[in-house]
Amino acid sequence: MKPFTDPAVRSLASTGVPGDYLDAGLPGLFLRVGRKSASWSVTFKVAGEGGQSAAGHRLKGKAKRLHLGDFPAIGLAEARRRASDVIARAIAGEDPKVAKALEASVGSETLNGLIDRYLEEYVRPGLRSAQNAGYEFDCHWRPKFGKRPYRVITRRELNDHILSIARNKDHGPGAALEAKRWIVAVYGWAMRRDFIGQNPASGLVGRGDLRQRPTDLRPRDRVLSMEEARAAFVAAGQMGEPWGPLAQVLLLTLARLGEFKKSQRKWLNLGASNFEIPGAEYKNGDPKTIPLSQEVLEILQRRPRGAAGPYMFSTTDGLKPVYSFADAYADELRDRTAKEMSRQRGEEAEVDHFTLHDFRRTGATHLTAAGVAPEVVELLLGHRIGGIRGVYMKHRYLEERRAALKLWSEMLGVAPACEPPITGDSAPRI
């Protein structure tokens, strides 16, 4: 055992084997690491619960454990402070667990108490969005209403707060919509559990009320032309690490950013030329196999091996995955794409704004136009097949998807075409 440091705790929480890790810097404090989260706890023995010795000393009782909070919301310094307080109270003969239960009986009637119970009983056991839920409540709801009794908070107050989030330049309509989602969820859960008889979160403001500009919160329909897509691939190759290679991989595979931003080298199956994402890391909970073209394999094999962790796309030597593809990098990719098109045309070209997610719509549109079967495109995008087909059709079209991605590489000009381009009604269905 060694005393914890902040980097060591971050490493354990993100890549450590599930289990309890003791802090030699404060005996009794430990970090409990799970598959998806980590939390702080402290063990203690209450003086006097074991009776009294012949010499008159109070004997300690059985060891008990107390939850101190979740990491990273509670950092190392705060965890040690809380653990020291618990141990001091136990030495003085007070049971901190009893005190916490009394505090909870009062605090449970507040919105903070309702949120805590909702997270503990419903979100953390079954939802992969637990970390996101905790952030939304901590950022938008606890500071404003946390200490208020949740039964007396009105719909008008909730609406006014959601609208204020939408108007805030640091948040905006998208953040307001996500904040609304979680307050509706927690009050809906309270209704199902009969904690409240009337739901103040029903009928809250909608998308139209939250928009600050006509384009806010509207479904995107941006499809890059083939000229733009080809130029975007070349432009991404001119960007720095890890952003350029990540954009190229997403364009070639039509995958979601979330599927590759946390990618680990052990998911790469070189023998089968597949990328195999565990269900625990995938959006719909199902394991996903992404067939890889030779071009994508070469990009992934060139990824540097991080000395600090397993992640392939990282700015911290593999310790942590990239969090997002920031607007600044998206703007740089667009500007480089426009320059590349201008170079190819021999005259100035303009390119409208696009995002990495628009690559998926772009590839799906052009592949469908080239004759690729719709069900192959659906599975290529990682969608579940709906309706009766989804119930009875279990074929996963792996090789058909591989052929579609090969065709897409050829259309992008990345791979040499083996035969003339497929166009129009004469296109075969892959």
C-alpha cells in the first residue's frame, strides 16, 4: 500500500481492476472501483460498543463502513477530510452511521434527498448514463433547488429555471433540454413510487420555447457532397494528433464518435479485420462488431501505444480518452476542407459548417444511392432493425457491411476501385 496521490486515484478509477484500494495515507479510507464508477468509503470502529476492559478502557466494537461520496465529484483531499471526521467521531464514541441516518431522515424530503435516492435506487444499478445524470443534477438543479422540499417546487419555477439555462451563454438550448430531461425523469420516478401525488415536471416548456435562434434544436440534415467528403478526408490527414486520424476513421467507418473516442487496442481483432466493442461501452447495450477496411486498419495500427493507459485516441499518453471533438477542431477541419477543395478546383471554394456526426448521414445517403441495401446501411450505422424484421431477422450482414465500407472507401478515393463506379438504377444491392 502507498499513500494515494491525485494522479494515482484518477488512474485507478479509469483503468483499475474492480476492487477496494486502501489509502496508506489515512488508514481506513479506501477507493471502491467498479466497472463504470468509483466511490469513497471509510471503515471505523466505535469506541465503547465493545464494552469496557478491566482497566476501564472503552473497547471498540465491530468494524463498520460508511459511504463518503462518488469520485470524481469528491476528490482525494475532500475524501480524507470526511474520513478523518468520521474516524474522530467514532473514537469519541459516536456512531457516524446513526448520525447520517438521522440527517437523511430530514434531508430526504428535499430535492437533494430525492435526487440522491433516485440515483442510488434507479440510475446507478441499471443506466449507463449515471455519470451524466449526476453531472446534470449537480450543475443545474442542486444549486438552485437542492435544499427546497421537492413537494413544494412548482412547475412555473422549473420552467423559469429551464428557460434561464437556455438563455445562458455558457449553456444554451441544448443544455436546457438535457437539464429538463433529468428533472422530468426524477419527478416521474417519484410519481411511480407514490412519493408525490401531483407531478410539477409534467408539461414543461418544449423545444420551441427553448430556441434562441431559428436553427436551435432542429434536426440536422447536412449531407456532404462527394467532393466535400473526399476533401474532408485529405484535410483530416493534415490535422494534428489525435484529431486528424480520429476524423479519418469516423469518415471511413461511419461510426459514432463515442464508438472510437474510448477505443482500446485490445478491441482490435487483426485476424478477422474487425473492431469489437463490448456491450457495456456501446450506446444500445449490445456488443458491436465494426468490419474494418484495409485503410482503417492501417490508421489504427499506426496509433501510438500510450505508456499511461490503453486508449488509442488520447491527449494524455493513453491515460484518458478524448472527451469530444471540440468546435475549434471541427472549424479547423472545415477550413482545411475548403482549402483542399480550392486547391483541387483551382479557384476559391466555400464549405458550409459540418460536424463529425454528419459523416454518418453523408455515407448513408451516398451508399443508399449507390445501391446498398437499406438494412445493410441501418446495421452499418449501428441501428437496430425495427418491427417484425428486427424480431425474426438475426443475420448481422457482417460481410455485406464490410463490402459496403470497401465501396465507400473507393467512392472517397481512398482505396483503388476494382471496377467502374456504381451509379443509378443499375447498381446491384450489396
